[in-house]
Amino acid sequence: MAPQRRTPRPPRSAQTGKQLPAETEQAVVAAYQAGQSMKGIAAAHGIHRVTVSQVLERTGTAKRPHSMSPSQVDTAARLYEEGLSLANIGSQLGFTATTIRAVLLRRGVATRDSHGRYCPEACTKIRRDAGER
């Protein structure tokens, strides 16, 4: 029996999805400039986060930096030492609580547990070794 030959596929071209209406693009840019996250804008408009990024590039909108500036790290450390939560600091500075925590740990700031008690690194390590969370 002779092997079956497949019909060759036409070459793939770059996908050109639906073009967003101009009003939607303007709303995306306005929301981003007002401080909303790309993820939040995407959810609000029913589009992908990458589409939001492409709209911002296409319109020449400057994107916010991904990391914290040294002055923002200083502010986060000061606010944390004043007793604010990671979530509160994050919302004030425009970052997630996880990002704030990571930056503070890199800075060497002692973190609190969920009850507000300071726990040295050794305490956390002992609990992990014992299988506790």
C-alpha cells in the first residue's frame, strides 16, 4: 500500500485578530494612565493582557517600570516599620504585597507573621524543618 500524502498546508501568516475599536483603545490608554494594571484593564474590557500591552505600544504610551525604585524601597521599609501591612504598602505604591515582601527581605527588614509578631529567620527555618507551615 502506498503511503498517503497529506495536502500541504498554506504557510501561516501572523495572526491579525479583530481590530479593537478606537474608543476601546482610548479607554485602555486612559485607564492605564490613571494607574490601573494591565491585567485589570484586560479583565474590564474582555481582552488579553498582551493586547493591552500592544495597544500601549501602538499608541506610544510609556509603560510604568516593572521594579521598585530605590526611593520606593525606602518608603516601603519605613511604612512597614511604622506598622502598615504589606498589602497596604503595596496598594499605596502600586505593587503587590508579594513584591513588597520580597523587596523588604532583600533589604534585610525583619518581617512579621500574620499576627503582627516579628519572627527571626531561624524561627521560620525551624518551623519548616519540623513540617509546620
